[in-house]
Amino acid sequence: MLNVTFWLFICLGIFAIGDILAVATRARLSSVFIALMLFLVGFLTGVIPENVIEQARLTQLASWASVYIVFHMGTTINMGELIREWKTVLMSIFAMAVALVSLLFVIPLIGKEAVIVSIPVVNGGIIATQLMVEAATQKGMALAAALGTIVYAIQKFVGTPPASFFGLKEAELVLADYRKKKSEGLAATGEAGQVRQEETKKTIYQILGLDRYYTPFTCLGVTAFFGWLAFWLQARTTVNYSIWALLLGALAGQLNVIPAKILEKGRAVGLLNMAVFAGIIPSLARINVADLTTLAFQTIVVFAAVLIGTFIFIYVLPTWKFIGSRNLSVGIAMAQLLGFPATYLIANEIATAVAENAEEREVILKRIMPAYVVAGLASVTTFSILIAGVLVDFL
């Protein structure tokens, strides 16, 4: 019987296939790309109905899940780490600006709507994508909405090769310098050290013994309150709810009055992430075969503009001197296409590939890991949402 449970099974089954193939290929294939391509093929062939998300009763869930996820992401922001890596944060912001300017130059090729939708998607992740796709869909910009979804689906394929390539070059330079100093007796014992870790501190709610009261329902209730507050503030300030939700989450997390990663503690993050993902699927249903050539051209232009702009403004021009390394600067720039945990995984892969022992591995990680991880968190988790919150008004 083709009821809601069947269509929910179809949707979740496709998401699961994406995850399974991603794990099996060690992330060489993106789970998001696989899932979105399966939906697209299903829509084009008529195997999957265009309203499958609605039939699975995910439409309403997706409509309110995004504000919950944005607030949750706000609680994960580590202000101390951002302050320590302030140069990385500024370079990441500059790289996002480079992407924005580069895409503005291609408006004559792909159109204003396509560029405005693409900018926050290139700068960020699923939340920025959901905001832009939803806004474009509501305003009847079907092709621009589909482009945003496709750009999101393949951006990790575009960002991973340069992030790995320039990261490997940086690792080789760092390791050569370390080995030279070590041979000359200039490297201090234990110089490799460990990647800096935060001291474990009890939060206010733990000190007051309130931790046990943060049950799943309490966590959801708290998140729901701040979600409502974000929309209330939007209505009175015209500033998009996503910006308010992110700021409220960061403030509450910094004050330590609620658990960090509140939806993980509430055991709801997986379901709501799935709902946000489901929210961008309907944009693919509006694509027909005739649109594929246009979308392919637009996608190529988007990524070509970003990569060329990054190479010119960050690798060729002396702006890289702010960080002190051409290679690391490009790696930081690519983090906006990757986000956490992809940046974390790439940094580990680089260290494993170049180092010959655990000590050398830590030397490399100490140089690359903080920059890659903080750049991913700053761009994808934080600033891309702010940019999307602003650009939705330009559609």
C-alpha cells in the first residue's frame, strides 16, 4: 500500500544508500551527491513522484527544522578557538568575499538570480542552501533553486582536490623544516606536542546541578523557545530569523547556560538534519531534461569563477602573507566548500600521508588542523548563514 510510511521509507532509503556508499568508498563519493542524483534521476524518469517529500509528510517538518538546526549550530561555536585563530577567521572571511566578488563577475553569463542563490551555497553548507533554495522556490525561480541544490551536492568534489594538494605541499614544507631543525639539534624535545585542547570546565548549569534536567524534551523545548524568539525578532527588525537564531545560540552557548550541541544532547539532531536535507529535494523535481544543459553550464561557471578568483586573489597576490603561507591560505579558502568534519578528515589524511611516525604527524597536525577546522567552522557554520540571511532579500 502506497501510504505515508511507504514514501517515508523511499526517502529515508535513498538517504541511507548515500551514506552506505560514502562509507564504503571512504567518502570518495559524497553521500549528499549520491542521494540528490538518485532523487533527480527518479524525478526525470517518473519513478519517484514529484511530491514525494510532501507524501512522506516531511514538508512541514522541514519548514521548522532549519531554525532549530541553526540555533543548535550556534551553540557549537567556540569563541575561544575563533579568537586564538583570528588570522584564520579573517582569511576565511576574505576568501568568502573573493568567492562573492568572483561570482558577481559572471552575472552576464548565468544571470543575477543564479549568482545570488549560489553565493551563500558556495560559502557554506546545508543551512545556507536550504535558506536560498526555499526563498528561490517561493519566488518562482525554479532553475535558480535547482542550481543551488546541485552546487551544494558537488561542492565537496570541487573543494577536496585543492585542499588536499595545497595541504600536502604545506605539510612537506613544515616537515622538511622540522627535520632540518631536529638534525641540527634546534627542535625542542616534544615540539610536536599535541593539538591544543580546551580545558574541561564545568558549565553554569552543571555547577547548579541542572544538567540532569536537560532531558530530550527539555532540550527541544529550549530550542523551540529560541526558535520562536528568532522569528519574533525577525518580525520586528527585518533581520532574517537565521541570523537571530545563530546569534542567540552562540550567546547562550558562550554563557554556558545551556548544553553545547543542544540537539545532540536532546537526541534529535539526526532527525532534524534529515528534515533540512529533505527540504531542498523538491527543487530537483522542477528540473526537466531540457534544463540539464543549462544547469551543467551554470555549475561549471560557478566553480570556475570561485577557483580562478581564489587562485588570483589568494595565491598570486600577496594577500597570503597575512597567514604566512600560500599553500595554507588556499587550504583555508577551500574550507568554505567543505566544512566540518570534511576539513578535519582531510587534515588527518594529509598528516598520515606525509609523516613517517607519530611525532611528525603531530607536527603537521599542529600546523594544518587548527587552520582547516576553524576555517570550516567560521565559513560554513557561522558566516555563510549570515550571508544567506542577507542575500535572501535580494532575490
